[in-house]
Amino acid sequence: MRAPRGELTGDRPDVITLRDVAKAAGVSVSTVSRLLDDRVTPSRSATAVRVREVAQQLGYRRNTFASNLRRGATATIGVLVPRLSDTVMALMFEAISRAADKEGYYAVVATCGDDPTDEWNAAQSLLGRNVDGVILATSRTEDPLPSHLRENGIPHVLVLRTDGESPSSIGDDETGGFLAVRHLIDLGHTDIAVLSGPLFTSSAAGRLAGARRAFTEAGLEPDANWIIETGYGIEAGATAGQLLFQSRRRPTAVFAANDNIAVGVLSAAHRHRLSVGEDLALVGYNDIPLAQLLPIPLTSVRTAFDQIASAAMDLLLGEGNGSPSIRKALPTLIPRQSSGRRQ
């Protein structure tokens, strides 16, 4: 499905073509096509400089529209997300848009909420616009849409989650969960709560698995009442935080499986007069821009959105539909004030 690097010209006699540039520069058409391809790093060779000068003098313009018509494609990628009000989804789409642009494609987005019917309708809307492929950032592991796309030979990639079958570009969530809890253990905490996010998502399941591995390797047995499945929103974090802090015995540290949950925990801690970074250590996940701007900057596990997006485009354009390939981008722990200091 990768866009061919061939001749990109107009169809009218008065349009300057690659052949015209090649003749004037004294090189082959294929050489001109390669040197004028703006989707690759420009060559600084003498031949490249001469070809660009000749093209400019002749008034050559790359005609993407005509090229797309020839190969029966639109150079457009559809991206499906639950909502753009979710900072993570917005960051993911922006990263995909940048990655698509580098490959000569334009990314368009559709939102679908959490209802499978709405997701189906949004996907059909994108496909009805003849996009060349679809990138899905919707989250349910048992979502039937990827199976439908596989069965119908529609190029697609999942991002931030995987169903184990469709091509997927994700963060290494298990490693990220491990890093978060290992950080808290290294600071001296043993009473650690984990707010996992919704376990119907591969991201939440992976982060919880990583957290459990950190406990096991440290010889710790987490309190079952402090392993709480939540939503991914701020309100879910506030509710879980309220549940944790209203008890006589409370955790000294919390790993929240995304930054929104962590912001909710911050709110609950404030209501209970707990000082985050002193009375309570807190780690979030994704490292959204807000994390470092909070009154108490949030320690967070950074998700490599641009790396995930680039790998998704590579899978979509290079390896074809139906590939079982799963690309994982390693996360990075970013320590800040919210996790405090070693006890």
C-alpha cells in the first residue's frame, strides 16, 4: 500500500512534467523523481542541486492529486478515536498526523465515543470517504471491528492497544507499570495502591501486570483492597481516591494507570488534607503536558506517542493488512515532586 515513488505529473500538455525536467537536466526520469520527492530528506549532491534548479526554472510542480488518481488512492488515512476531549487521544492523533504527513498522507479523524454501534458507524463513514487505511485508537480488546476489517481485507492498525491479531503499535504497558511501582518501592513504600484503569483495555491490563511483577520481584504482597479497577477519567480517579483515603488505614503511595486518574487522586487527597509528595506519593501514566504544570508536578510514565505513530504508519504502509506484527515503544519514567523523596 506504500505510495509509489514514481512519476508525479500533470495530465495537460502545458504542464511541466518530470520528463521535461529530466531532459533539461540531462538525467533519467527516475533520478528526477527520486531527487524531487519531498517525502525524503533532500540530497545535497551536485546533481540534486542542479535538478532542483532546473525544476524551479521550468516551473515544475508535483501534482499529488493526479498521482493519487492514477494509483486509485486518496493519500488519506482515517483515524478513529473515542473522543478528542481526552488529551491522550488528541496527542495520539496529532502524532499520527505528523507521521502520515512524512509519508505523503493526510490524516482525518472521526470520533465514536464508547458505544460499539457508534464506532461501527464512524468507521463506515471513514471508509465511505475512500481512505487508504484506518488507524484505530478505540480501546476494547474484544472489539469486533478489527475482525471485520481483517475479513474484508481493509488495511488497518491498532494504536495504544492490541487484540493480539491485527497489526498493532503500542507502548510497552507492562514495562511502564513495572517502572511506576518499582519507583515507589525504591522510595521505600510498601503500602502501595494501584488504580488500573478499565481492564477491558490491553493498556490497563498490561500496566496492572507490570505493577504486579514489581510487587513480586520485591517480595511484596499488595493489599487486594488497594488494587482497584477504575475508568480512565478524572472523576474515576477522584472516586477511587476517596475510597482509599476515607479508610483508617490508607496507602502511602498510589500508582494511577493514567494521568487523568492521577489528577482525580490529587483532588481526593486535597479534600482529605493529604499533601501529595509528602503524605502521599503519586505516579501517573502518559506524561500529558498538564502533568508538569500542576501545582505539584506529577511523576509520570511517558508514552512515546511519536514513536508509536511512526510504527503504526510503517505497519499500515509497509507490512500490509492482516499482519500479526505488534510494535512496542518503551516508556520512560519521569520523576517529579508528586512521588516525593526516598523515605
